[in-house]
Amino acid sequence: MLGFIFPAHNYEKTDAGYKQGAYADFLISFFDAWFDSHTDLRVHNFEAAIASAFGKPSSLAGIGNAAADIISFAPDGTVESGDSYGICEYERLEGISPRVGIALASLSNYSQQQSTGGTLPTSAACQCCSVADICGGGLLEHRYSVSRGFDNPSYYCHDLSRFYTHLRTRLREAIA
């Protein structure tokens, strides 16, 4: 199974070389080739997005508002819900080591996800987006900023929106 991972950036850890639209261009081109001729190759991102487009639950965090269903243990002893929250600047709990603070924050986040049926709230900016049902706001860690926490659209919102709009159009054409 093949999958795509966006680089680990958010509003605090930006990428000076990032060009809006470049990831969308790549994903659209790859999706079209896959959808037209190679659906025998399993592409996790595409399968999850298609499931979400048809109202089914996604099996991939960051698509369809699915929460991470894993807890990662790093070699330095840190624990995270998901595997890339390290790009976010956690508030440290006074008197608690960073490792324990991150573990507590992660487990609290994991508990919140489970109590809401494994979904995460989308940002206020995402509420009226036409592809919010597929995108779900993007990966939580890509939504982080110090000023607003996770209440932001994905750092990659432009690319995700273009790609998911294209995917939805292709699906509609295929079933018409």
C-alpha cells in the first residue's frame, strides 16, 4: 500500500520553499493516472478520501476528520498521539518533565478523541468549506499555531482544497 505524507510544517514551523499549489498539482496528476488506469495499486490517501467523499468513515488521520488511532513512543521517551505532534510547541506543565508533559497532553488528546467518537473538531475557518467532509481540516499537527492552538485550517489548506475538489469532481463524473 502506498501513502503520501505532507512535510511536517505548521504555522509556527513554516517551509520557506513551499509553493502553494505544488502539492495539489502533484496529487491531482498522480490521482488522475491512478484513477484512470491503476486502481489495483492501493493508495491509502486516495482510498480514505474516496470513502469520506461517500460519507464513510476514513481510516487515515487528516482525511475525513479521522483522529489518529495510534500512540507513538519515540526513542527519547516522548509519547505522542499520532506520530508527528512533535512539530507543535506543547505548553509544558510546571514541575513536570517535558516527556511526562507531552505524554499527558497526548493521552488527554487521545481521550478527547475517543470521547467524541474518534473525530476532531474542525477550525472555525473550515466550517463552511465545500470539501470539509473529505478534508476534515487536515492533519491536526499541520493546523497548529501558538496564537490559536489547533483552531486553524491546515497549513496546506490551499493544496488540500484544490485536490479534494478535483477528486470530488472526478468521482461525480465517473458515476454520472
